[in-house]
Amino acid sequence: MAVDRDKIIAFCVARKENSEHRIGAIYVLPDYQRRGIGGLLITKAFVWLGKKNDIFINAVSYNQKAIGFYKKHGFIETGKRGVLDGAAKLPGGKTLPETELIKKICFLNEIR
């Protein structure tokens, strides 16, 4: 999380599961966006998640700003769309359409 004078201004939630690593959410308050805070948070998440598993994230399909941010940080769309997890289901029964993205972890053999 990022803090400015005792005020939480941004957070990132990441989790490791058996063979899947996932970023559950990144949020930066509007007044603090476009200052590199989201980039710092996602970079810290990448370090914590490690380089052994691909990393997944779901974004609301119409949030092109978020999808662009994730693509800037190496994610690509998987083609999977719809209501993909519990976060897309709102308490009133409505759902948010999601797009799944993946950051592939590539292992290159050393060339000798």
C-alpha cells in the first residue's frame, strides 16, 4: 500500500496459489494517478510473486485505462471474458464484465 501523510492513497493485492499467481486488484486514488505509484506497486508485486509462475489479472472489460496500464507492464489478453470471479459479482446481483490478462514468465536457456 502507498500512504501520504497517514492517508492510504493506493494499494495492490496479490496472491500465490499452487500453480497460479494472481494480482487481485490495484487501485490508486484519482488525485494520485499518473505519478508512477501504480507502477511501483505492480513492480513490488512482481518481485513478491517471483518468476516461477505466470501472473493473471482480471480487469473490467470497459476499463481501457486499466487494461492499458496492465499491457504497459507486460500483460496480454488471454481471450477469456465474462464474469470470471467473485469480485465481478456486485451485492445487488449485477455483474461486471471482465477481461483476463496474463503476464507470461519465460524461461530462456542460456546459449553457450
